[in-house]
Amino acid sequence: MEETIVIAGAGAAGLFAARELSKSGYKVIITEANNRVGGRIHTLSAGHFNQHTEAGAEFIHGKLPITFKLLREANISFEKVDGEMYQVNNGHWKKQEDMAPHWNELINRMKSLDEDMTIAGFLQKYFPGPPYADLREQVARFAEGFDVADISKASVFAVRNEWQDEMENTFRVNGGYGQLVDYLKNECLAAGCELVTNCLVKDIEWKKHHVKLSAANGVVVEGNRCIITVPVGVLQNDALHFSPAIDDYISAAKQIGFGSVVKILFQFKEPFWLSNADDVGFIFSKEIIPTWWTQLPSNSGLLTGWLGGQQVLRVKGRSQKEIGEIAIDSLSKTVNIPAADLKAMLIAQEVHDWSSNPFSQGAYSYSMLPTSEARKKFCQPVDDTIYFAGEGYYEGSSSATVEAALDSARKGVEKIQK
């Protein structure tokens, strides 16, 4: 008898799991709350922009095996991200040779730590006082920006290996990550998967080897087993109701950090920053929107602004238009170019606040002190019937990446196939 697997969520994890299962002879039904697939991968077509742009996931952090294998399989090209980091304030450009003052001392202290603690507690204990003020500020900004983490909750153990890497091997997909999503979707459909979009699942009734998913629009999907691939933030906010309840899993979800991101895309007529330096990769400042990056090695006029972690609260409740104005003001103060002049050079803009996205309720996960144990919980299915896959549930060294989502899905599929 043919077994039906229902997959909730058509992001990277859901599509990859669906492809692998359908290849193995399972009937697969994918439900997706949005009117598009991809989840937190969201490549925008050129439109008013001069090129494809990434509203969501953009970088490949390292030579990640599943991601690279899929890109090569799909004949999708990628290139190494280029450029230097610059600290820019009031128009003064300074190449940032080191991550922060005393950075090597910080890493060595992290490596010698025997017991885990929060980043905030670590800084307070080992790097107190005025001599380390700049280090504490830089670490907080880096943790909030790169890891979208709340340093009062984030684990030192979780970030120390990641921060030791010089992040030299960072890549970008030519033409956008959306090509990978389209490839996986087409593979799923060709294998006979059923894809139901605009299907916001609210209730999941289950007993051993039978699941019934009910959506807000009245659609009901049934199967033998289910893989939940919705972001951790959806579980944390009790947006899914399980019957019987799986309270221990919901509690575990709340022990996983889940940060927010606001991403701003500005297409300018020309890359005005080249007049200051021709190797600008990243721009850092102390303004409300503190981080910007270019498309180097391409000298495109696209500049991406980034606000992550607790810093997102600084624009909470603001409209996209208001955030765009704040971003122009921040950039103006950073590079010392009048806001009016920047607007005159602006061709197109997009603002994406992932914290206000109802289908993700945040951007990506980070590790708090109890997170490691919480993720172990999600590696175990509920009575061989409900499984979990996605970057937030992933155990491994590539956390908070598309690779994490793919690898988590791979492991879930292997458990079902046993």
C-alpha cells in the first residue's frame, strides 16, 4: 500500500525532503501558507532593479556539500564574494583590518572556556571596564548583526567555532538563490508531488501513522506521516495546534533562539562608493542601519542594508516607507552625502522586515544555552508520525544556513525510509 507523506512548508527543507521521498516511491503532498515557494529564500526578479535581488537568504557560508552538490546538479553558477570591510563614519573611510580591538584575545579566551555562558555574561566577566569598551560594542554588534542574536541569551560555545573562521569562503549564487528553489520545485512536480499553496495550516490532528492537516481556508490534507518544516518562530508563537498536544516539542522550540532581520535593497544609478575605494565589500557604522554591502566582484549599483537581532526593535512598528527613510538617513550620515543627493541617485528600493512576516515570524535561529538539548528533541519524531526539518531544528556545524535546512531534511528523510 502506497504511503502518503504530508510536508508542511515549501521552503528549502520541505522541497528537498519532498524530492527525496518522491524518488523513493512515496506519495508526497506539500502544503505552503504563502502564494510562492521558497520560504525565507526569496529572490526578486529584476523589475525596477538592474538585476535579481535577494530579499531573504543570500550567501553560502563555506564550501557546503549538499548546497554545492545541488547547485552543480542544477547547473547553477556561483561566485566567491569579494571585497574588504570598511568602517565609515561621517564620510571617513577606514579599512577594517581586524574584526575588533582585542579580537584574538577574545577568541583565545573563548577557546579556553570550560563551561558555557551567555555572550553578555562572558564579556562582563572577562572583558570588563573601559579598556575593552570598543571590543564589547563590536562583539554585541557582530552577534546581533551576523547571528541575529540577543547577547543576553546567546551561547558562547555556539559562536566560538564560527567566529574563529575568517569567513574567507563566502559565495553568492549568480542570478539568485531562487533558481535552486525553482529547480527543487520542478523536480518535485516531475516526480508527482502535489503542491498546495495559499494553504495556511492551523490544526494538525494525529494518531500513529495518520495525520490530518486543516488549513485556515478549509482545505484538509491527510496522510500517514508528516514533516513539519515551518520556521521555529511559528512554533514558538503557538501558530500550529496539535491534537493530541505535543507540549514538550513546543516547549523545546521556545528554547531555541530565533532572531529578526530587516533587509533594505537600494538600487543606485551607479556605485558611488567606488570614488572612495574600489574594493568595498562591507560598510559598517554606528547609525540605525549599521551594515551595508555591495555586490563585489560585480560593480553593480545595488547596496544592501541590514539590521539584525535586537537592533530590529529600533524600527519596530514602522512602515516600509518609514524604514526606507530611516535607511536613507543612516546611509547619508555614514557616507556624508546629503539624503537628497542619495535619493536623486536612487532607481529602486525594497524593504523586507522578516519579523513582521506572518509565515516566518523572524529570520533565522541562533543558539541559547539550552538550545543544544532542545534540538536533540526535534531529532526524534513524535511516535514515528510527526517529523521536524529546517534550519532551526538542525544539529551540526552549518547552523542558520540553507545547508542546515537541507541537511536537516536529509536526516528526516533517512529516518522515514528506515
